[in-house]
Amino acid sequence: MDLVVVLGLFLSCLLLLSLWKQSHGGGKLPPGPTPLPILGNILQIGIKDISKSFTKLSEVHGPVFTVYLGMKPTVVIYGYKAVKEALVDLGEEFSGRIVFPLTAKVNKGYGIIFSNGKRWKEIRRFSLMTLRNFGMGKRSIEDRVQEEARCLVEELRKTNGSPCDPTFLLGAAPCNVICSVIFQNRFDYTDQNFLNLMGKFNENFKILNSPWVQICNTFPILIDYLPGSHNKMLRNNIYIRNYILEKMKEHQESLDINNPRDFTDCFLIKMEQEKHNQQSEFTIENLVTTVTDVFAAGTESTSTTLRYGLLLLMKHPEVTAKVQEEIERVIGRHRIPCMQDRSHMPYTDATVHEIQRYINLVPNNVPRATTCNVKFRSYLIPKGTAILTSLTSMLHDDKEFPNPDRFDPGHFLDTRGNFRKSDYFMPFSTGKRVCVGEALARMELFLFLTAILQNFTPKPLVDPKDIDTTPLFSGLGRAPPLYQLSFIPA
């Protein structure tokens, strides 16, 4: 017992020393709930739905407060004004990315999502430029999305109205769009390699958002010494990496530096141009990780939103009916939807926005880090401090969106039925780390959902009032519960 008491006192002293150093040695962190030794505020926050805990804490501590995830402080920024001030007004200072122990084992600081400093800036700049050159946000990429929408509709037609799990088909469509940009070619929906790749990405997304991974990232010693789903995630990543490396070899063998076919060719050409530069960031490691990042982000976010969207539309058949009436009036049945249609379809546009707002896909944004000592309001936040910016606080703001917990496309319509923009609508974040694929994702969500509802009415297997839309998990991201439905020809 004496040993336990001594150990408890020692750990308490360590925590007090850490708090003192933050207050007097390198910064003045915002106030927050009192942490426990080792655990920090884990027990007060609850890892199943952190965003709900942050809402309650903001009511006590204001729009800027500090929580301890284990022994490390994390500054939480809550509400539109505070988030805009941090990510837009002080965009450079808040543009760092925190290093998660588990993701660090996977990407080792390479790529576009979890890189920092010079590497991040160079890879992001190159990726944005190259994706734009291959049509991102332009008519050429719209053609690819429309063609994939046609393929998706045909695959859904093959179900003959029988009950099915939509997970794979709704993931395959956006994944194929990304494949066409990165690898030039799309996959057939029955291709076994495609099925395997999609399965690995889908499984990793679930694992990454599980409570167990949140614990592993807080207490990294667990990663190497305990069994668990994190090991499955690491094995899946080896499979994905090997697959992409194989694609790299194929591209290298057929590369024509005067005629790049896709993103991969452009990266390989850049590698050749900088092969004598010892400091170059254009390496095979960065290529593999960047392609993985673009794949994962471009597939999972859109497919999860589509799956959640169909679930909400089945829960609210009156909304589905209004969208289908607008589609019939503006587009009809004999041509595929296009982006020009959106300006003539305010209710459909509002519904797509409301799906994104309501599901709140990444409630606390992808965590940031300060790139230097930052004076923020009356506080001094040290360089390298973890930052969480609450997207929930904007997407579910009850003044901007009355009754925010209710699914209602009227949140994005004015009194005359015209589409209403909102500065609070930030599902893709904002500032220097805003999602690279935002324009593509917006296009895909509108075109895929409109094409589906043009041809089918989603029918649930239970009474609409019995449909549960509670997220399956709510870690870094949210996903809908698993469900089946029938696609009934419209």
C-alpha cells in the first residue's frame, strides 16, 4: 500500500509540474477542467462522443479551453468566431498537424494529411496544382463523375429492387473517380482487387474511429505491447501500400515524361527532375503516402456521406418526394444530371447541404498543432500544442440553424424558397488546411445523390419512424449504422 501511495504522489507531482510549466515556463494555456494524474480528463470527456462533452465544457469554460488527453494538453476552440479567428485570421500559426502515435507508424510523417512544415507545403502545393490540371473543379472532372454516376445507376438497377447493403457500391463510385485521376483507369465493380482495396480502406476507417484507437493514441505504449484492432489497421496498410507500389512500378515502366497520364505520372516526373536535390520531398515514400491519403480522403468521406444521406432520406420520405419532384421538373428522366442544374434546384441543393450539416462527419476537425508560440486572445499557446477546432459548434449552432438536431433542408432556404448560403457551413474545415478535394466532393455528392433519386426511390426494410440514425461510432469521424434498403425504380 505504501508503494501505491508513493507512486500516486509521484505522478501527482509530475502532473502539477507539467501544469506549472505550461502556466509559467512556456505559455499561458486557457483554463479547463482539472485533470487527473496520467489519465488527464479522459474520464470527464468520454471517448464515445467527444464533441458532446466539448459542448458541455464550453458552457462552463467559454469558447477556448484546455483538456488533457493523458498527460498532454489540448486546446479546444469552440464557436464560429473563435474558430474563424484561429484558422483564418491566424491560419499560418494554426496550420500544423499533431502527430498521432498510431498514424505516425503508418505514414511516418509523409503525405499530405499528417505531414508538417516544408514537406506539407510542397506536397500540398504540388497536389493542388496537379489535381487542377487533371480537371479538379472543371468540366473534365464533371464528365468523369457523370460517367461514374451512370455506372452506379446501372449497378443499382442490377439489384432488381431486392434488399442490399449499399456500403460497397456507394464507396466504389467515388473511389473510381479518384482512381481515374491517380491511376488513369477505373475498376469494374466486380474486380477482386478493387473489392479487396475497398474493404481495407473501409475497415481502416472504422478502426481509426474506434474508442480503442483513441486510447492507443493517448497511451502509445499500448500499441506495441497489446493485441487489438490497431494491429489489423497496420496490416491493412501494408496491403494498401504494396498495392500502390505495384501501380508505381507499372507507371515507371510505361512513363512518357512528355505526356503525363495522371497524378502518379506527374509525381514520377517531378521525382526525376529533382533526383539530384538531396532535400527534395518528391520521393517514393511521399508518393505512396500521398496517393494513400488522396484515396482514403476522397473515398471514405464522400461514400460515408452518401450512405448517411440515403438513411436520412428514408427516415424523411417527405424530403425525398420533394427532391424527386424538383428533379422531374428540372432534369426529367432522359439525361444525367449536371452541375449547371444545381442553380435551378434550390431544394435539392439545400438537402445535400443539410445532410452534411446534420451528420457532422468530422465533429472536431482533423486535429491541428501550433507552428510557433501563439498569442490567442488573452492566452499564450506554446509551439506544438495540439488544437481541436469544433465543427459541431458551427454546424449545430442553434442561432444559425434553429432546432439543429432536426433534419430540415429549410436550414438552407430563405423565406422565398431560394438557396441560402451560411458562413457556418464548414464541413471541409477552413483556412490553410482546408480539404484539398472539397470541390470534387461537393460535385460528387450532388451528382451521385441526384442521379440515384432520379432513377430510384430508396425503400427501408422497416417503418421510417423506426429508422435509427445514431452514428455507429463518433471518434475522429462519424459513420451511420449498418443497414439494408431496396432501390425501387422511380
